[in-house]
Amino acid sequence: MALDFTEHFIKHLKNADRIMFFTGAGISAESGIPTFRGKDGIWNKLKPEELANFEAFMRNPDMVWEWYQYRRKIVNDAKPNKGHLAIAEMENLFSEVTVVTQNVDNLHNRAGSSKVYELHGNIERNYCVDCKTFYSDKDWDYNKAPHCVNCGGLIRPDVVWFGEFLPEDQFMGGEKAASLCDICFVVGTSAVVYPAAYIPLTAKQSGALIVEVNIEHTELSRQADYTFLGQSGDVLPEIVKKLKELKKNDF
């Protein structure tokens, strides 16, 4: 696709040193990952809120664990798309590139991004609810909730459930990146779920250019300096292409 880049946008691209990507479910959907659950199967009979909370896990750990195993299979079968890869490639074009994601699928890391803050955790990690020992998803490949080899406690997915706080180190890292970035790309999210949505607001208040990449207009569009409508796998590679042209012309 051909994007209409204004002189103002190109000027900001050329002059930017630090950029940040704030990503949501839309970019993962391009890799075939449903926004929260599949369209088929027994899970449609239950609300996500009935599964993704600590009380539900303690009440019926095997059922919640099986649901997450089902979701892990979808994630493991998925691959980073052109949007993820374009974000990783931009590390070659800017002094600093930070990804702050609301997704738990680990696709940014798998695409090659080196600085990723995961606001809602990572579905490929797990930890003991008692002693906090961490385990990878490769350690447990069956559908019953496992127990910690150290203390015998239940092992849960390392994701943020309903009613839980965001991990402080991840949120603070994202906030700092937002306060320092020159351009904040908001990709595949309407950025209306708080407290995560404070991060692009911090970028805007700190003077960053806000660039929205979504398949349709959102509530954020009114605050964005630029909105590019389309999939990230179409839009972001075009921005990378333009950046390479600008860099080449500088030599």
C-alpha cells in the first residue's frame, strides 16, 4: 500500500532518536490470534471474567489451566507478522526503540525486538502462587494444573488477571519510555483501557508525536497527530521503507 506522508511527518521521522510502540490485540490478530478466546469450543459458554481471575483459578485450577493451555497452543502455532518484524527492524534505524505491549503472546520478542515491556504478562511464563518460582510453558505440557517442585504450591500463568495490578516494573518502564520518546506509535489498540492507556497520554503530554495505526478510527484518533488506517503489516513496512530512503539520501 502507498501511504501519503506529509512533509511534517517526514521531518519528524528524520529527526527522531527515540521511538516507542504501544501495541494491542490488533497486531496479534494479524497473526491469527483471537482477541481473547476462540469462536468455537466449550470456552464460549463461559465469560473470560469467569476464567481469568485468581478466585476462579483457586476454585477450579484444572479448568483454568486447561483454558490457558488451549490459548498457548494458538500462540505457539502463530508467527510474528510483518508488523512485528517491521517494529524489530526499526532498531536499525533509530537510536532507541521501545515496545510497550498489552499482549501476552511474546510475538514481539520472537520477532527480534530487544526492549519490550509486557504490561499484562507473558503467557509463555508461569510461576508458583506460594514461593513465586518461575517456570516456562515448556515445563508443563499437560492439561492439569501443575504444582511447584520446590514447595508444592499451584503454578499459575504469568499473566495479569481481572482485578490484579499491572507489574510495577513493566508499567514504570513503559511510562519512562513514553516520557522520553520523540514519536509514539499506537498500533492495534484503541488505548482506552486504563491504567495501560496512560502510557500514550504520557507520551503526548511530554511532547511526542502520536501516530495511530489501526484498521479503523478509535477514540484515540482525536488526539493523534496522524492516523494511518490499515493493518500494521501493511502500514509499518511502508514506514520502514520511507525511513530507509531518507537515510540513504542523507549519505
